[in-house]
Amino acid sequence: MAETVECKDGVRFKLMGRHDLIGKLLRRDGDYEPELKELARMFVRAKHGRILDVGANIGTFTIPLAREHPHLRFVGFEAQSRVYVRLLENLSVNGISNVRAVHCGISDEPGIMKCSIPDYENEGNVGAFSLDGEVREHDYEIKTDGGEEEFTLRTLDSYGYSDVILMKIDVEGMEEKVLRGAYATLRDSYWPPILFEAWTFKDFYQPRRESLMSYLASIGYEVTQVGQNNAAQHVSRADRLAISVQSNVVQRPEP
């Protein structure tokens, strides 16, 4: 039976294997990436619409926010079958009804692919799983082998969303592909803010990081790095936040 941890805010999570990094941090700190959720809270304050969580894992980003904002709609995309099942269980455990969980990988083109998955009982970092071939060949953090799984890929644009108020992306190297497949979604939603991870500490990834930043700039986004995450805001929006990188303080711009 999966171990369940109750966090400082009362949200409960059924964990993956006993060695998984997210579970260890939830046990130790009673929270996971609180600074990312705090940024999200500021971005969605007094807004109505939909939040997309691409790479939802077991729900540590989406579930606390969904509980705090029952008037908002959330969609959590998770590619790994075992992790997706745990996400569903965590939504049920916390009585969350405003989150739609989707078992799908997100990319720039639809398709089906097969690749190896972790041994979930023994893997130390399930969240490091990647569908990107280059990532899997360079300093791949998954150290266990749990066999193969078939994955369905779709673009965000294929869902037809036009009411997105925030997008969070944590996809282990697939960031630019996700965004290129989401151009119409972003445009039709009036260029909502994007929270995303983009490694600064993996040498092979740096040209791709530069390409990702260039693509965001080409469609009008300015990026601020906040810890290991990034906040992208579109230059056309009057409600952009002023982010203090040193203190991680987020403030609304002066009128």
C-alpha cells in the first residue's frame, strides 16, 4: 500500500516508491516547491479561467492550488501510467473536483512512442523521467529499469483551450516542444504567464535552453529566472508582475 503524507497545509499525498525525491521532500519539509506555488497564486489572483499543469506528477503543484481556488479549473497532464494513477488517487484523497487529469504526453506533434520507464518502487527521482531522446542519452537521472511503456503524445493546441490564465511546464527537456505545440492556445488565451523549468546545470542542454528562450522572445515573452524555475510574461499584458529575483518577492506593478 502506498505511503500517505500530510503536508503543512493539510493536503495529503499518496507517494510513489519509498526512495522517490518528491516523497522525501514532502516528508522532510511538509511541502514541495512552495516558491513555485506562491508565484502561481500571485498570477491567478482575482482571475477566472483554466490553469494547465504539463507534467503534473502526483499533483504537488495543482492539488494545493485547486483546493485554494475552487472557482478555477485545472488540467493536469501526466504521461506515466503509474504516476497518473497516483495523481487520480491524490485528487480523490483530497476531495478535489475542479481538476481534470489527462493521461498523455505533450509535445509539438501528435504521435505514439515506446520507451523505458523507471522501477517505481526503487527509483530515486521519478520526476526526472523524460520522453526526450537526447535527455535520455545525456546525464539521465533515472537509474532504474522498469520495462517499457507506450506513450500517446498530443499538442496542447489539439484541446482547443482559449481561457488559460496560467501554464506550468515541468517536462524534463521537452519545454520548447510543448510550447511550439501550444502557440494557438497561448494566442487565443491572450498570452498568459508561463512557469517552467529549464536546466542551467546540464551542459548538453544549454544550446537548447538558448533556443527555448529565443522562441519565447520571438512570440513576445520576457523571462525572469526564479531559483531553478522561470516565469515568462508577455510584453502585451498590462497585469505583468514585478519579480524580485533576490528575495523571490512578487509585486504588482505601479498603476
